[in-house]
Amino acid sequence: MNKRDVLDSRKLKKAKLRKKEVLGKRIILILIIFVFCLIALVFVSRSEKLSINSIEITGINPIDGEILKNKVKDILSEKYLLLFPKRSIIFLPRKNIIEKVKSEYLIYKDIDINLDGLNTLKINITERYAQYLWCGNNFILSQEKKTCYFMDEEGYIYSSAPYFSGDVYFKFFGGISSDYESPIGHTFLKEKIKEIDKFRKMLKSININPVSLFVKEDGDMEFYLLSLSSSIQLPPRIIFNIDSGYEKLTENLEIVFGSEQFLNEYENSQKELEYIDLRFGNKVYYRFR
């Protein structure tokens, strides 16, 4: 190796060492900046000026509001990575609060969380309202032997219900998997309940009073009607399948009630309707007792 090659080799090694030194200094500088930013972020996140110190809850009664307020305070008392307090508006866990509260209080349908200034958290609750009762997968006339549950207009079952005499609420049977330990937290025929309710309201508009609906395992449904007789074991019913479509069911039922022969029997005080069967397209079957 000649003298020139030796000099070039030394220069190359020195250049590589300089690059390593520069890289090392840059890494150290980046780490210093990162640690400084982390410390600054911790300091800022713990500032009382940027922390929630007041919670206001609307939409529910004051007693439930206090219970919920304590629940939210417990969530906000936690820290991310043991460093960043959740009560800081920088790290406010809106989604986490909503998910935890909804999972524990199924009666709460919607939860809106907003800041009022830098220190006040405003939470507005929209509760579910009982529209129906769901009373099990097997139809039974006497409800004293059955446990029923409140169900909202979307078919969501959210709470057990006390016993109601008479027909205070429209009752549903079936339509929920028997594999569930409890129906609470599950939805009754989510895609079909609105069509069913439209059909029910149409029946009421022509003075037919359905008081319950039974969904069978094969998908067929039976509206049970208000009966004037207390001696019969099974009340009058309308048998249908909602997959036929609300409009088609309504059309076929109007044809039946437009029939003079049917109306004569229907209005006969000595007879009571046993069933109307709408499952067979344009053919409608009915029977009187």
C-alpha cells in the first residue's frame, strides 16, 4: 500500500467518526427536546386552569344526576400512563366516558359532552322511553307468571318492568334468541319493528285493537286482538309475515273489510272473529267462532 492510499484511508475513517459524532449529537438533542416537551406537556396537563373542576348534568332527575356525576369524576380521576390526568381538557376522554356510562346505564340513549369554558364539563342525557313490553319467547295470556322488560321505540330492551294489569303497554313475544342469559341489552327485530308498528297503527285506525304480537320461530307473526269474551282460551288474531310488506298487508286487509259477507259476520254479536290469515299473497283466509 503506498503512502497516498494510507492517507486516504485515514481521512475516510475520520469522516466516518465525524458522521457518527454528528448523528450521536442529533439523537441526544432529539431526546432532550422530547423529554423537555414531555415534561412541559405533563406540567400543562396538570394546570388547574386547563382542568375540569365542575360537572353539570341535564336531562335526568337530580338524584340520578349526582350518581352519574360521581361516576364521571371517577373516570376523570384516572391518568394516562400514570402521567397525564384525564381531567385535563387536553386529554378529555369523551368517547371513553360515553362508552362506560352507556354500558352501565342502558336507559341512557344519547349522551352529549361539551365544554363550557375551560373548567366546566356539560353532559346532556337523553333517556330511553318505554314504548312496549317484551314478555318472553313464549306467548302466554296471563302476565302475572311472566317477567316482562321495557322496550323503546327501536326495539331495544333496556330494563326489567314491574307487573302491569290490563294493556297499559303493547306486548311483544318471541323474536329474541333464547341463547341469551338475559334479553336486556338486545334488540327485538331491529330491521322490522317500524314496519310492524305501522301495521299495528293502521289496524287501530280501523277499530281493530291489537294488544300483543307473537313472533314464531319460522318468522310468522300473530297480532292478538282485544277480546270481549273472557271464556275463550285464545283471543282473536291476525296472522301475517312482515316480509310480505306493510303496503300489501294493508291492501289485503282492506279488501277483507270491504267484503259485505265478512262485515255481516264481523258485526254479528253472536259471533267472534277467530283469525284472519294474510300469509298467502292475494288469498286471505278468515274464520269466526
